[in-house]
Amino acid sequence: MFLALIVQITLVAARSGLYGNCSVSNNHLDANTKEFITDCDSFGYCAANDTCLPRLCRRDEFVLTSLLTSSTPAPPLCGPGSFCPDDASGCLRIVPVGGTCELNRDDECTPPIQAIVVPNPWGEEEGNGAICLLGKCMWGNVTIGSTCVTESTTYIGYD
């Protein structure tokens, strides 16, 4: 068991830097934490040619600027009507209802035309009326008498 733990730590620490080798087939979500895992370090994404290239987009508005240099600038945020996928391989158009989306990524889904959002019990709007549920984009409402769709995801944190 001790040996297996050492191997696991070695694999996590062995991510490739920019222009290093990677395999797109290794991209996945960690089964416990749901974190996106790739062969590339935090500055790159694994391109189709199995090379870690600089990220082409980002989701987060605030970047750890202390990590940036002139050779690794912050990638741009995506504009309206688009989103940055988990692998940061470039901005994509938002997904229509019924299309495939990534776990916990409501921002990937096209909102209803009117985008009317019912506030929560505290009067705060939540989201834009679209939701990614069971890997499909749908609107976050249901007609009375229709069947509801639910999803349960368990997250485990190691602090």
C-alpha cells in the first residue's frame, strides 16, 4: 500500500509543461473530487496532436497574477454567447437545450429567450434559467404534472 501511494503522488506531480507530451484520452473528471484532470500543468491544455499548448481561454475572473510571465500571459475570458470548456482549449458557443454539457456547468447552456428567472426564497436570482443536468442542457423549470429530473453528485474534499 505504501508503494501504491508513492506511485500515485509521482503521477500527480508529473504533469507536462507547455509543449510537453500529453494524451487527450487521459482527460477526465476525478471520481471523488470531480476536478478536471489532464496530463498538462495549469498553464496548458492537451491538444489533438498530444502536445500541451497554452490555454486559449479561462472561466475565472481572478487569476493568480504572481504565476504569470510574459511567456505565459493570462488567457482571455470568453465573450457573451460562449463559454470556456473544462480543458480551456478555446471558447465555444453555448449549447442549445438537449445538447451535451460538462458536469456542474450551467454556464454552457443556452438560456430561455425571455430568461425570466424566479428568485429563491431570499429574493436573489439564481442562474439564467438554464441548467446542465445529467450531462444535458435543459431549462430549469417543469410544467405542473410533468416528471421532474434530478441529479445527485457526491463530492469528497481532502483538506
